[in-house]
Amino acid sequence: MDIRKPNSWSSDEYLDNAAFLVLRLGLGFGMIFGHGWGKLMKLMGDEPIQFMEFLGMSATASLALVVFAEFFCSIFLMLGLFTRWAVIFLIFTMLVAVFMAHAGDPFGKAEKGFLYLVGYVAIFLGGAGGYSIDAMMGRSH
């Protein structure tokens, strides 16, 4: 991917696209290695799964959906591929984490999920940016 400033972009557009790239990579990397990888290993491991049962789903099904969002959707986010679709799953996961899993906890316990949620909403509103596979494929950014 050529990350030089295209001639058709103003300085502001270049900085906006660079900012979305940094945001996507930072949130994606943080989510994969801070949360998703460990849950993926728990899902693939031999130990009995203990996880929040959500909407009547088993702990295994709930964990599998969270792994899909936190690990696989974060990969899509970092690549800038199907970005808005990927962050919808991540937004939903963070809403559940902040407002259900940490409902009775002090804000400090839910703060990390809240910050991820804010970042994902920003990406949903702004798109992937110009440095993304979505942009290379001509999808809106």
C-alpha cells in the first residue's frame, strides 16, 4: 500500500486518513492481544468454559461470539476491510461488556471497554480512512 499523500488529497485529508489508520491499528492490536487472543485460547483449550451466558446462549456460544468480534473483527479493522461491519460487532461487544458484564462495577473496571467503545463509534462514523483496503476497493471511507 502506498502511504504517500496522493496529489488529490489536501493536507487535512492526509492527516485525517493517517489518524484513522493509527486509530484502527491501535484499537485492533490492543483488542487482539489484550483480549481476543486469550479468549481464543480459552475457546480452543481443554478446560471447561466459564463465561457470561448472554441472551440465553451457553457460555461456549457467548465466548465464541466474543472471540469472533475481539479477534477476527479486529483483524478486519486493522486491515480496513469491511470496516464498518467489523466495528458493528465490536461496538455491540463493548456495549455488553460495559453495560452488562461490568454493570455493578466502579467505572474504573468498565473504563477500558468504554474507551474501546468510543473509538469504535468514531471509526463507524468516519469510516476506515484512505489507507485501507476498503478505500483501495472503492468503498466509502
